[in-house]
Amino acid sequence: MTSHDQPSADPDAVGPGGWIADRMSLIDASGIRRIFDLAAGMDQKVDLSIGQPHFETPEPIRRALAAAVEAGHNGYSPSPGIAPLRDALQQHVDALYQHDDRRVMVTSGTSGGLVLAMMSLVQPGDEVILFDPGFMMYRHLVNLAGGTCVTIETYPDFAVDVDRVADAITDRTKAIVYNSPGNPTGAMDEAGTIDDLARLADQHQVALISDEIYSRFCYDRPFHSPAAANPRTLVIDGFSKSHSMTGWRLGFTHGPVEIIDQMIKLQQFTFVCAPHPVQWAGLAAMDVEISDHVEDYRKKRDRLVEKLAGHFGVGGGAGAFYLFLEPPGGNGSEFVARAIKNGLLIIPGSVFSQRDTHIRVSFAVDDQTLDAGADLLTKLATGSEA
């Protein structure tokens, strides 16, 4: 028998009695949303906020996608990915590390790989060590999995202090999430620091998740993976940044077989597979040289640093496409609000950090936009804006 005497639940309510799961309250997108709300009324803007390459997806990759579609590769692929791409990636990884227990799978972007990794490893009560500042998705995924974020600051130089990590490890620590070159700072640790972190995780039997999506963009020193010193490192990587394929959603993960097997099982019942024709494009991408783009970004980094160094505290920029700047006065949100009023779109550091002292600037733009942005930043720093 149905009763009509009870008040109906508010479907938008979060928590008991509402339709929305409690876990959704753990995701706070207000920081980014506030920036885009402020920018919505801008007729013209100089955009240094975007975290994606400005160059076109290389032509051989576009042709390979079209050919795959015309060849009928439009249905589901095997959940771990098409065999030709997996084999090519496996050969590449084996040549780098020679680990007997390292398996590759193809994921729906690096974000998809991170979701699968967190949900396969982290359970309620587990602690996961994150670095601040860092990519905001990490903490949201830890929270969704029921884990607890243990945050270690890397200010002022954005370098990891391995002794502080050692002090933070408890019997509840399940994983460490590491990202070098990093978003939002573009900072890179020295190879010795990376190896020390990798050995520390191995010593304590803590899973080390290395997000290496920016590994091709290194300007001051060669890329170095913690997998070189810790064979049980789980590496998350992909084609989005290196080959300007952010919207194509193609990533890959490699790590211990026991973890990859669980991630494949979970992918089968979530993402199913990475987009099938895009995987064939990814196979073509493995033969596309991007060194010219890397050199272009190195020059853009140098150009921007030269223009801003006298006006901002300049941090990061050793890799990826970002500088993490400390504006005069040390208030990131206030500076961003002024920037948006003057037609410049940038991101406050508080989106990525518990501090609100910095701003993130992307130099993945054409030179004209870069110079216009640098001029506006200088005017804002000196108080000479309109």
C-alpha cells in the first residue's frame, strides 16, 4: 500500500533522505566554476589558463583516426586495448625498465587511468599522501574512494622533501601520488630525490602512483621516472598533452600485473574501453616526432620568465606548460579577479592548493597571446592597469 501522507524528499538534497549520494559533497568544483563565472561576461580575453597544447593534432594522427573509422573500427575494443597498440607500448616500456612484472593497459585518458587506479587500490580508512600544490583531481578521487588525504606542502620551491614524506607514513598509508613535471607548477625534482621517494615507498610497501602525462615536456633536465628505482611503481601516462589529443581521451597505464588485472576488470564495467578508432590513431602517434613542439615551449617558457621575473616570484616551469607565480601582495584570488577585469584569464593557486598565495599561468599559447598576457601581467603587478 502506498502512502501519500509523507513529505516527498528533495531529489537535490545531499545526504540521508535525498537522492544525491553523500560522496558528491566531497567534490568541490567551486574554485574553477567561480573563475569561469567571472570570465563569462568578457567580450575579449587573453587566455593563459588552458592546460592543453595550442598546436594542432599532427596530421598523421588525424589521418590514422579517419582511416580507422572508415575501416570499421567503431565498435568496442578489448577492454585492455587493441593488441597492436598494447604490444607497441609494452615493447617501449620493456625497453625502458626490463621489469618482468610490468604490464600495459590502454585507458580512456589519463583521468580514466587515475580513476581505475584509485578505485582498485584505495578503500575506506586508507591514507593517501598528496603534494601541495597539486592537480585537484587527486584529492577528489581519494575522497570518492573513501580514503583520507594526507597533504605535504612543497612551498617555496615546489620540491619534494622525502624526509617529510617518511614522517607522514603510517600503518594506514596505502599510496603516494606523484607528478613530475607537475601541474600546476611545472616543477621537476632531481633524479636523486625521485629515486629516494621511490625506494621509500618500496621499503614501506606503499603503492607509488606516478602521473607522467607531462613527461615529454622537460626543459632543464631529462625526465626521470620513479619506476626506474621502484619496479612496483604504477605509471599513468597518455597522448593528450604530448600529441595535442586532449579531447580524444587516450591514455595508458603500466605497472604490476596484479594491479593492472584489477584495473582491466574495473574498466570492463565502467569505461568499457578507450575509444576504439582513437586507439589506432594512438598507434600512429607513437611514430610522430614532437621535439619541435617541446623546443617551442622551452622558448616560450624562457620568454615569459624574462618578462615577469622582476615583477613576480617565479616558480616551477622546468617542465609541462606552467609557471606558478607569486604576485605582489601574495593574494592569488584578488590578483586573478583584477586580471579578469582587465581581460586576462588565469587560474588562482587556491584551486590547486590549501594556500591562496599564487597564480597559475600557462604558456601553451601562440607568441602573440603570450606577449599580450605578459604585458597585462606586468601592468597588474605594477598597478598600471586600466
